[in-house]
Amino acid sequence: MYIKNFEIRWSDVDANRHLANSAYVNFMSHTRVAFFEDHDFSLSNLAKFDISPVIFYEHIYYFKEAFLGMPIRVSLEVSGLSDDGKFFKMEHNFYNEKGENLATCEILGAWIHLKTRSLTALPEHLLPEMQTFPKSKDFKVLTKEDTRKYGKKPVNLS
């Protein structure tokens, strides 16, 4: 399990004086980028291949409040990878200083080619490193069907 430590700042709280939902998303993003940096997936390294991670959804479940000044820990575990490395599923958990679980989030993402703006498989030489990522207890190999399990499609204004 990968863990990143933070302290809740004034700019992280909302009108209810607890951690704002947008701050959860920012802390998770910061944790993922730090994790990628620590695993040879830095944005500068990925730029050599014109790829970057893209997120399709973030499902957050809140359990307990977090407040200004509180230290929190944000974990990251990989709960799914496709065989070609194109798709990944991650789980983030938020913990207070007592180790109590404040929130959890499931994220589905993929790699996007920055020039063609299309999804792409991970370069083959990066696959072995991706296989070393910390995995959750419910880890699975992702199929294309797993990426469409919620059946959401765009509905345009007419």
C-alpha cells in the first residue's frame, strides 16, 4: 500500500467547515502523481512517449468528517489492470491520525496519447514496472467489459 501524508489547509474546507469534496479529489490526484513519480511513471518520463493518465470516473464514499488542521493519510492500491496496461483501476482510502477510515474512492483510468487524443496501451517496457504496483485484496485483470460496467453514455442536448 502506498501512503501520502497531508494536513488539511484552510483552502481545503468548505462552508460546512469540513474537508470539501473537491479537496478529496485534489488529495487523491496529488497522491497518484507522487506514486507515479516514485515508480518511474513521472509525467516527464511519460511525456517521452506522448502519453498521460486520464480518469473516467471517481466514486467517492464518505464515512467520517475531516476538519481544518487535521493530519490525514491517503492510500493508493491498484485494484485492476488490463493485460496491455491500457486500463487501470485504483482504490484510495483516507485515514485520520487514529487510522480510522474517513472515505474511500474507486477510480477507473487509462492512458491517453497526447497527440492523437486516443486511448493507448502502455509502452511494453513499462508493463513490468506496472505489475509491481501495490495491489488491493480484490485485484482483478480488467477486460473492456469492466470499463463499461455502469453503462453510462453521453446524452446530448437536442
